[in-house]
Amino acid sequence: MDLQEDFDRILFFEHARKSAEAAYAQNPLDAENLTRWGGALLELSQFQSVPDSKKMIKEAISKLEEALAVNPEKHDTLWCIGNAQTSYGFLTPDQDEAKDYFKKASGHFERAVALDPANELYAKSLEVAAKGSELHMEIHKSSLSQEAPSAGPSTSAGGLKSSKKKKESNDFTYDVLGWVILAFGLIAWVGFAKSNMPAPPPPPR
């Protein structure tokens, strides 16, 4: 995704967040609006530092929980909150704490799948959450190994091997997190397309 696309998406979802906030003041019991608000926060969380991203994801979870309190059978909200919890899990270094988030996410995805069994995206999300702890371990292991200073100059064979390994670890990390982010983009894109707002640029494939 290039910088212009990033900028366009930030502007769009910031506008969406403000619109949802204004609509909430008029009707705090609109589950669709609360889901859009949560979706906008999830999209915006991608462009923040890790602490700010986690804070924004927590806020998104809060809005999505409000939506579920209004309509517990709203499967797109269940899916969205599952994605928020999966993402928060990946951003949490502590393995046990992350595991709790993956477990909560799986519960929400299972309910979403039960309500809409034909939805392949829901099933895929459940699969990712089920492997969450394993993927989490790989991601955080690779980030720790990147922080460790490599022996010898980087021009040495060892240095080149280390760089290659680091690149593979990075690619793996971005594949996993990229899938989660794509999921956010899809739910938000579909959600806003249903509303009276113009659709944001479609997520990259």
C-alpha cells in the first residue's frame, strides 16, 4: 500500500469515526453504527504506534461490545470483535495474556460461524485465532532474535545468513498481521458500503 493510499484511508476512517460519534449522540442503541465506529477505530489503529494502537483497539472492543449488548446475534459485529481481540493478542508480548485474547476471539468467531455458516471469511478467522498462540510465539521469537546483535560484520557469510533469516521472519510476521489487517479492511469496507457513506478504497489483495 503506498503512502497516498494510506493517507486516503486515514482520512476516510477518521471521517467515519467522527460521523459514527455524531450518530451515537442521536441514537446510542444503533448496533450498525456502533459496529461501524468499532471498524473505523480498528482501521485507524493500524497507523499508530503499538501503545496507541492497543489503546485504540481497546476502544474499538468497547464500542463493539456495546453493539452486541444491543444485538447479540449480529454476526458481523461478532466477527469484528474477534478480529480486534486477535490483533490485540498479537500486539501483546506476554504469551499467557495473548492466549486469553485468542481464546476470546475464537469464542466470538465460533458464534459468528454458527450464525452465518456459509461465510468463508469467518471460518478463516477462526482458523487464524486457533493458531494464534503458535503464531504469536513465532512472531515474538523472531522480533527478539532481530534485537540480538549479530556476530561479525554484516558483510560476512554469517551476517548475510542472519539478514536473510531476519527478512524471512519479517515476511512471516507481516503475512500474519497483514491477514488480520485485511480482515479489518474488508469488514469496514463492506459495512461502510451498506451505509450512506462513500466506500473507502478497497483493501489491497
